[in-house]
Amino acid sequence: MTRISISNSPQLLIDLHTDALYEYVCGRKDITQRSDKGHLDFPRMKEGGVNGQVFAVWVSPTELKPGEYRDFVFKGADAFDQVCARCVDTVAPVRTPDEFRQVVASGRIAAILGVEGGHALEGNVENLDRFHERGVRVLTVTWSNSNELGDSSSDENKPHNGLSSLGRQAVRRMNELGMIIDVSHSSDRTVFDILDASLSPVIASHSGIRARRDFNRNLTDEQIRAIGAQGGVIGVVFLPYFLREPEENATVEDVLDCIDHICQLVGPDHAGLGSDFDGFGGALRGLEDVTKMGAIGAGLRNRGFSDRDIAKISGLNFLRVWDAVAARSGRSPQPVD
Ligand SMILES: [Zn+2]
């Protein structure tokens, strides 16, 4: 497929994780309309210059029961298609890096569908194929609950001591399908096991930095080095509690500090943005909602980052990972109708 140059397009600004689609599915917010609810909707994304977004279908392990998880993903995928169809001039669903480039070059938002929580597979790796057919391109292996695939950072019990054998199978199948593996929420051991099992680079879609804030959802320097060594990218989260204690004192400067930390450790090729917008209450000072995204590029420029490095952090790094993941897959791209 011909690769469309994005050199004349608006600068990439890609966010690796939002829960806004879940809010839409639950009928709590119409993300096609501008509002002051939460952090994100399409009009505010345009204003903030975001042109790439992973929309996660979060699968609640408590509000839903086993047996209902998989179908909720399909419900979320239907909603994803529906909101994109309602706003064809603004946003388009994309399933390949080339489609991503085409949509961004057309001035629209490229929307990528993700699933947060491997329990959505209901213990059956074949459901990865069903999700992939339905357009899912990112899977967060665990949420705050451990599941059949592996242990969560938030679970004290750690029933698998890392990734399970089913989890290893799932990782390899995601490699084959060209699905991006997301290690955010995974336990320390699970992260290393995923890196060991995966032939493709991975992302941490919304994580903080443990050296700056000692919290189990944040990545250690050893994990950052390992993710970087495999060519992956870390989307720095905007969730105040992950960034600073007390959280009331967290600001956009903490996000910049986390980006700085990753760059000092492994260089500018492995940092990215993972807001978790609409996945938390309250707001981060200086990044109160998606309209403020420009504060990151401006802040990095103030800190002496080059335009090239800012462009990498703002989106090129993620796109590089997706290119590598897609290249590894045995399938030809499936164009969107
Ligand atoms: Zn999350």
C-alpha cells in the first residue's frame, strides 16, 4: 500500500488512552457534542489539536458478570462505529497505520478501538480473533483485576505469579493478528513476562513513573528500560494521584517531568501521552481537559526539547510501534468500509 506522507499534515498529537467511549456506551455523555462534562468530546479534541486517539472499551469486572464481558466489547464497538458515523467530517475509525495516516492527512481525528481488561476474552484466546475482526487494535492485558491472562498491579494476591500460559498464548496471538499489547495495569512480573513472550514492541498506554511517585500502577526504571529496549512506548498518564502526593499539588509540570525522566533514561523514542481522560474524576492543573493538550508541546519546548523530539513524543513514537506491530502480523490490512 502506498504510504501517504504526513509531512504537510498537521503535527501528530496522539493520546494512547481515554475512557470517554465507556461514558458514551453507558449513556452518561454524548462525545459528539461539546460539553463541560469530563475531559473530552470530539469538538474539544479538535480544539486541542488531538488527531489520533485510542478509545478504550473498559469492561467492568464488577458491574458485569463473566459471560457478559465479551458481548460488552461488541456493544462498545457498535457505539464506536456509531459515534464515528455521526461525525464523518470530524473523525474516522482506523484499523491500520496507513488508514491512520490517511485520516490524519485529511484533517480528521483517527480513532483507534481498544479494550481495557483481558477478562473480556472470557478465558478464550479465540475471542482475540473476534475482537480483531470487530476492529479492536489495542488490548490492555489486565485492568485492576487479575484475569485468566495474568496478574494485575492492583491485586495483592497475584494468582499467576505473572503471565499465565493462556496469557502467553494470547500475547503470541496478538503478535500474529497485529494487535497492540498494552501493559498498563499489569503487575511488575506480568510486564516482564509479556515483554519476554512478545515478538513485537508493546505500549504502556496510561502509566506514571515509579521513581517519581512510588505507586504500583507506575513503571519502574527497569521496566522503562525493558519496554524501550524492545522498541515500545510509554504514554504518560495525566491522573493527578499517579503523578504526585498530595495529588492536589500535581500539575502539567509533573507530566513533563515524567516525559523528561523517560527521555533521560532511554532517549526520546519511547515517551508518549496517555491521558486517561474521562477515566478519573477531577482534573490536572494546566491539563484540565483535552483543549489544553497544547501545554505539553509548549512545556517541552520551554525545557529545550527539539521540534523533532516533541513530534516523536506527541505521536510519531506510537505510530512507529503500530507500524512494527502491523508489520509482524501475518494479515494484510483490512480497510474500513
Ligand atoms: Zn486504566
